[in-house]
Amino acid sequence: MYANLQALMILGVVFYTSQDTPTQDGKTINFWSGGHHVYLNCVLLANLIILRMQHNFTGFNLIIIACQIASYFVFLWYFSITLETDVIYRFGEVFMSSYPAWIGCFFVVSSMWSIDRMLHAIRISVGQCIYGNPGVQAHELDLTEARQRATIRVSTQTKGSNASRFK
Amino acid sequence: MLLHATDDMEVVIGCRVSPKQKGDIVSLVRMRHPDKVTLAIGDGANDCNMISKAHVGVGIAGREGMQAARTSDFAIGKFKMLLTLTFFHGREAYRRNGELILFMFYKNVLYVMVQFLFGYWSVFSGQTMYEKWMYQIYNVTFTGLHNIWYALFDQEFEKHVLKNTPIFYSIGM
């Protein structure tokens, strides 16, 4: 459900809006560039979602994510000079100079939060309609509360240990 | 009859049981309660039968040789490590597996559904939006490395926090 909604959003926001949009130099984003822009957003979203799933952040996470996203451009460049299919070689130049492309990326990334909220609201209201009482969410609320408490406890202990280390 | 008598008991101690009988007890429990998960732990060659018949076999490597550790799914050095194995590593592995399976579905549905929805626009002519090579390397290059990192190193809470909070052990979490 989540992926379907995001796929719909990517197609709507990124592909249809960027189709044949004139860029600063008067060129247009053609079909293949639009398609690969969609693909870039899929890669971006998949990487950001797994980054959000992580609980302990280290620099390596961000490096891996950055490398994976950057490798997309490297592969496109490589394919454009080796495959000689001529369908994607203009992706970089078109993408970089296109406002709709950048705005599309922004909307897609922001959909991580907006679609989350929407699905959460739907799930709660559907749960109430089916089960009639908020008992369905009781377990979920308990878990959320326990997670918050545990996080606070961990952060307090970490601060304490740092303080004692400095003493 | 043995299981019928011991159904309501929390602890059952069996004395002077042969290796085969140990294995049989595990098999009987699995047969009587197919929805339950069994764990067998042992340190010697006489526990191998039991370890191999349980859902989760844990072997202790040490004084009595390596047979139990080699038969088991998980090998530990001391009996006291069982607590950490099940309540920390077990729980974390369960969580990471579950989340990664969902993530795998998510990321593949994401980029396949775009193509499917595009079919309505192209009257299902079979026109692809991406270069064919891009399809092949999506899971391997663009979204693959971080999954390995997540599966190996992600940790939600510290050991002592998990052990003191029983609600974190519910199914589905």
C-alpha cells in the first residue's frame, strides 16, 4: 500500500510533470530522461527509507547511502559512453538544469512523511470502525511509550557516562 | 500420557534419560503443540539428537567436545550466554529479518509499480521507462549494500534496556 502510493506519486509528480518541460536552455526533458528521473527517485527513496529505519547512526551509514545514490550517476555516465544507445546520455545535463526535476525530488522525499501520516490515520480509523474500541491501538500505544521511555533512559545513561568520564 | 500429565506444569525434569529419549521428548512436544517453538540446549555428544530435533538448537562448545556445537544452529561458549543469545540477539535478528523482508518488498514494489502504472499511459504496449541494464542492477548496486549493513549492525536498544522491558518481546513488535 505504502509503496503503491509512493509509486503513484513518483509517476505523477516526477514523470508527468517533467514530460516535455522546457528547461533554461530551451531544450525539453524527453521521455527517456523523464523515465530515468523516475528511476533516480526510486533509488533515492529506497535509500532514504532504509536510512530512516536505522537506529544507530554512524558515519558509515551516510557514506554508503551517498555512494549508492552517487553511483547512479556514475552508471549512467558509463552506459552513455559504452552502450551508445543515445537514449540516456542527456539525462545529466537535462536533469541539472530543470526546476521541475528538482521540485519533483523534493516532493518525493517529503512524501516519506506525508504518506506515513496519511496511512497511519487510515489504519487507526479503519481499526476503530472494525473493532469499535481503541483496544486495537492499546498495544501499539504501549509499545510506543515503552520505546520512548527506553530511548530516554539510554540517552540519560549515555550523558551520565560521558559526564563521569570527563570528571 | 507423559505430555498429558505434564501439560500444566511449568518445569519438568527428566533424569537418567538416554540420547534417544531426549530427542523423543522434543519430538513429542512438537507433535502435541505444533504452533510452539522449541529450543534445545546441550553441551555433549549425548545431546545431539535432541538439538537436531528442536526448532532452535543451541550447542555449548567446551569440555565435552565440539559435537553439540557442530550439530547446533547456534554455538555459545557458556550456558549463561543463552540469555543474551535469545533475549538480545534473537530478538534483534527477528526484528531485522522482519523489517528487511518488508523493505525488500517495498523497494521492489516501488519501482515495478511505477512501470505498471505507466502502462495505463502507454496502453500497455510494453514500453519500458528505464534502460534494461538499470533493471538488473537496482537490487545489487543502488539499494543492496545498505541492507547488508543494516542486517549486520543495526541495534535498536542496549542489552540491559531490552532485558528490562518485556513488551519488546511481543510478536510483531
